[in-house]
Amino acid sequence: MLNRLPRLCFVFCLPILCLLLVFYCPSYPQVPISTAASPSCIPIPVPPCKDGVSPGVLQITPDTKAENKLKLARKHLYLSSCPFDLKANNVDPGKAPAPRSYYASVKASEQFIKWLEANNCETIYCRELTREEVTCSSSDSGCVPEFVRSYSEALRNLRGNEELARKWITNYVPLSSPELRVGFFQAKAAWFKAAVEALEKSPGSGHVIKSTISDKDGIAFFYDLCPGAYYLSTIAPIEIGGAGIVWETAKPIKVEGPPDVNKAVVVTLAFPPGKDKKNYIVGKPIAEVVNQKSPAQ
């Protein structure tokens, strides 16, 4: 009997010990335990810059030798201190509103669409219409019927004041319709807003993407940049010869502030085909941008 005591103790004590372990020990979810990953990018803060260094300036300019250089006029450009990596952030530039498809969907004439394309415009407000454009004959293949009709309506309402009718032409039908006046701008602005929000969330808090719009010559500036590495992107494609082209830097652009550098860092946007070089970025078709590998960190 005495020899059986240790065995009996083991038999009766083991279940009690197990129960104590179950209730005493903290529980953990049944998922792999992961350690906090280091951020892929540390956003560069906005001025005032570290150690009191003065901010720098970045100038974006189209390749002056390219025939299509004015296609970059009046376009949105974005700058980040983190790689854009559109694919990883579920931003598909192929889904951005395109001028031709949008205006065709709202029943704009082919002449209206071709006028926008010829003038590198996305809305009617990109420049003032000339007298010839609003008084042309319908027999002229390049005559935009929406211009002629709105001008005629403006003349009727403004007591024949030709100059005023031409300048206020967008206040009269059919150009006064929201779809023709501001519809494309609103659709693209909403798409950009969603895309930028997705991109800003990726690196973490404190990340801000800067934006600007190029002028009539395709030149744009980013000001107040603390020294560091930056990435440039159009995010949305720009239509060149019927194809959507996206500009996005795979390698960072180095910006230094005065007094180390007292002039703007110039970055050239070139048209395909070609290869990227330092501060020389070649646009790529949508599919190539979406399918490219993420930039090395």
C-alpha cells in the first residue's frame, strides 16, 4: 500500500495541476506572433526643418526637345518623401477619369473633345475662347457646336453685346450644364482625393503628400522642402497619343536646402521610349507602372 502512494498522488494531483495552469496562465490568440516591423519609410516633416536648415525648391519641367511637351501643361503632380508604390497601395491609375471617355459619356460633340485635346485642356476654363471659335460656321469641320450655340444664347440674353457674350459664354446653355463645365474636374478631384488618402495612410502618421499643378508650359514647382529624398508621381495617367502615361520616380530625388544649394533642383519629365537617369524621369504606360516591382527601400 505504501508503495502505491506516489502513484495515487500522481493520478489525483495531475488533473488538479492542469486545471490550475489553465485558469492561472494568460491566454493568447491562436495566430503567429509577429514583432513590430520597422516602417518602410520615415516621412520628412514640413518646415521648420531639422537643425534650422533652410528648405529647398524642386522645379519640374517637361523635356524641351519633345514634341509632346505641352501635353504636361495644367496637370496635377504629387511629391512624397516615401515611394508611391501605387500597386501595393491599391491605387489603379487605369481607373482615373480620362477626358475623352468622360466627355463622350456626357454626349459632348467630337469637335468639343478634339478642341480640349488640341489645347491640352481638361475643362472649358483652361483658356478664353476667341471670336473665331464662337462665330464659326457649322460647315467647318473644326467648329465646336457647343461654342456656337452658347454664344448665340449669350448674345440674345445680353442684348447683342459680343464681347460680354464671348467672355460669359459658359453661363449659357449648353456650356452652362454642370457636366460640361465642372463635371470632369469634380470626378477627377474625387478620384485624386481617394488615391492620396490611401497613399498617405501607408507609411504611417505624419505623412503628407504635396501637390501642385503645372502651368501652360508644363512647368511646376514644389516649395518649402526640408532636405532629404523625395519621390514624384502624376498618380493619374496623362493621355499621350491615345495611351495613358504615368510618371513615377523609382529612385529618390535628393533635395538640399540653402545655404548648401541656393537654386532649385530641376527634374525633367521625358516621354517614352527612354530610360530614367538622375533627375530625368521617363513616363511609362499604365500596365508597366502597375506591374513594376516596389522600389527598394
